[in-house]
Amino acid sequence: MRTTLLIMVLAVTLPGCGGSIKEYPTANVTGKVTCNGEPVANVRVYFAPIAKSGGVNAGKSGSGSTKEDGTFTISTYGTEDGAVVGSHNVMVDSPHPEHFPNFTCKCRTDGNKPVKQVEVTADGENHFEISMTLKTKAEAARPSLDADDLDDLKKDDE
């Protein structure tokens, strides 16, 4: 009786456990990030899918980091597999402060604010030029890292 009950419980619960994330179709995505016409190295680029009208799910966000020449390739489910096909908000964020504590940029690097909206297509070239906006004088006067990041770095040095 116990064995039968155990088999029934497992049969009901196992199919819902350990399931993988639904993978939406992707397409290769490359691009270049510039600030005032100059390439920006080491920034993080995010492609956040936008749900279609009335939809809730749009797929998983993709990301990549720029090389010295400002170029990037997006990865979503695997290495350099591209971004989900469809509309995206593109955000550019500063590199992680632990890896690049001396990073500076004349342009805005806020991973929470879209820089551009793009359409990733299943067929065709998905190469996007991302021109960042220059910081205002007030923004330029603030440090690139926020206070929490600076505190974390100080603790690591102790």
C-alpha cells in the first residue's frame, strides 16, 4: 500500500519539478556602443524583450559586455546565442565595480533606463549601433559608482 501511494505521489509531483525555462526563439545579435562617437569598453548591454500588446511574457532578457572596440554579442540561453526574436528595450550599464573600479564614462550608464528600442528579427542582420547620451553637468559631477558600491569596495580592501 505504501509503495502504491509513493508511486502515485511521485507521478503527480515529478512532472512539475525541475522543469526548464520556456525557451523563446532567438536570433544572433551584435552591435557597438559609443559615447560621443568613441567606442565604450567593458559596459554591460541588456536586451529586454517587450511583451506584445495584451501579453505578459516576452521571453528572457539577453546580455553581453563590450570589448575594447565597443562591440558586443548578446547571449540569452547560451553563449552568444542572440536575443529573443521581437521588440526589445536596450539598456547600457556600467561594468561591475569589483572588476573595473576605475571605470569612467562621459555618457549615461544606467541599466534601468532604456537607451534605444530595437526589433530583433528571425532572418536578417541584427546589428545595432547604440549611441549613448552625454551626461549633464550635474550627472558628470557624481561618481560613476553609487554609495553602496563604494562601501562594498572599501570593505573588500579591509
